[in-house]
Amino acid sequence: MSEEASSELTVPASPEETWEALTDPEQLTEWLVEDAELDLRPGGDLAFRVDGEERGGFIEEVEAPRRLVFWWGPDGDEPTRVEIELEPDGDDTRVRVVESRPLRVLDARGVEVESWLSGGSSPHMRAPELSAIC
Amino acid sequence: MPAAARADEVFTALSDPTRRAVLELIGGRGEATASQLARELPVSRQAVRKHLSSLAAAGLVTDRREGREVRYRITPAPMSEAMTWMATVGGGWDARLAALRRHLSRA
């Protein structure tokens, strides 16, 4: 089974405004995190402080103002993949978030282990290795 | 066991290249014995057994005795832990999206 958690909500803003709120570090601190640093390009790093906890990760995909995919996780813990999609809905925007644990399927299937960990034991993988499991 | 603790154990178990190869072989075959694995790896059966114990301790593989053989297979992720995770993370995003909506309503 695929392990994913999802949530969606319509927000009173255009996709462009919503995209800004999702990607501008200053705006992120208004609703998501206490502190945000991100290099908004595929493979770019991100560092968030969420609920007093440091979370590191990287960006996988950037398609303004439609789709943002990143990986995040507390240091040394299993990173998860977050996929955010924006869809215009009249004057509003439908925001859909899916957070998944792609690494967890390895427990169940035992496949591709070598290809995703070949770069070392760090859970903070790099973008080129992702194609193997996504 | 809390999800974080389990994830740590899993990563420790997976930090060794031989153990990763063992897992990959078991995954590919569905089920395997230590002898079968040792034939395909440049390590002794003794060493394979040790790796299998670490993988079992991390909950990544389970064993099953069949006659004189012990067969290993990959453990599916425990359902209850998975469901807890989904509920917690999904609930977290419900709250975050509500905060995003409040933020955008003010803007």
C-alpha cells in the first residue's frame, strides 16, 4: 500500500498569490514555519524551523504557480516527500498537499535499495537519486 | 515503538552496503536463506547471518523456519504505525492549510 497523507483546502487568493505564500521565506513564517531558508530550484536546499524543530531537505520540482515538490525531515530521521498542487477555482485556488514516505516502501518491497542509498547512508538524498523510487 | 525511533534503527541497519545488498537480494527473490544469499555475495554465510540479525532487529526482515532451513523475507511496514503516521501528518496539513487560508485572507 502506498503510505501518504493528504489534505486540501480552497484559499481566497489567485494561484500566483498562493504560490508566493508557499515559496517566499518571509511569507512562510506567517503561516507555516518559524524560520525558512530555501533555494527555489530543483536540487536546492531548504531549511525550516517548524514547531521548534529543525527540518532540512531539498526541492525536487518547481513549476510556478502550479506545483511544488520537496523533501523534508528532522535531522537524521526518515525524510518525507511533500507534493503541493495549486489549481485555480474561480477567484480562489484549490491547494492540495500530499505527504508521502517513499522510503518506507523499501521495507515492504526491498527494491532499489542499492540505487537510492548508493550515495551514502544520509537520508537527505539528492535529486538525481530520486528517479529510482518515485 | 515511536516512528522516529524505528526510522533511526532502519537507517542504521541500512547504513552498511552488504546489508543493503542482502535486502535487495531478498526483495528480488521474495524469500531467501542465508546460504542462498552467501552464494551471491562476497561474504561468508556466517557474515550473512549477522547481517540478517541486524535487519531483523530493525524490523526490516522476518524469518520463517521450513524444515531445516530458515527463510527470510522483507517485512511489510506495520499497519498500525502507518495509520498513525497518516493521521498525524494529514492532520498537520489540515492545520497548516487552515493557517495558509487565514494568512491569504489577511493579505
